[in-house]
Amino acid sequence: MKEFLILIRGGQEKYQNSALKEMQKHMEDWQQWMGTLAKEETLVGGQPLMNEGATLTEGGKKITDRPFAEGKEIVGGYLLIKADSMDLATKIAKECPSFEFDCSLEIREISPLV
């Protein structure tokens, strides 16, 4: 079994501009999806990410604290899942509730350490 990282990009603006009822339904959809993944022992972990962060450059000598800009490229969260193949990981990711808010997902296989 391989591990895959799913990065969830964008969708925050549309979500934040939604009615409270839509937000609540979206959170229920997420809870149901994550619960299903956990029950199937597919879910390893995952969390939303804060907008604030730091960027290290110049070999770690320069640290820039900043909020990350809103937009389609902002990473709003991640999931770590187990799957037998990229095809299966992609199939799992297609069920992500955040597509309702125009997010995009990046799926990357975790490379084993040798």
C-alpha cells in the first residue's frame, strides 16, 4: 500500500461568501467523507491550514513572515491517504466535497525513504 498527499487549493473565497446553511452542509459533507475514509482505513491524516505562514529562502537565512494571498493557488489543507495506485488515489480524491467551491486538488505519491 502506497501513501499519497492530496493538496487542496483554492475554493476559500467562494466558501467564505456562502450562506451559513451552505457552510454547515459543506462541513457535514466533509465529516461524512473523512469518516468513510477512516472506516475504510484509507485516511492517514489531514487538516486545514492557516493562511499565516513563513517562507525561508537563502538557505534558511532569510525568513519572511506573511499571510499567504487569497486565490486559486493557496493551499487550504491536505489529506494523507493510503491507496494501491495513483489511479485509486485519484478516484478517492474525486469525491472531495470542496469541488463544490471550485477547488483544485494535487495528488502526489509519497516517495519511500531508502
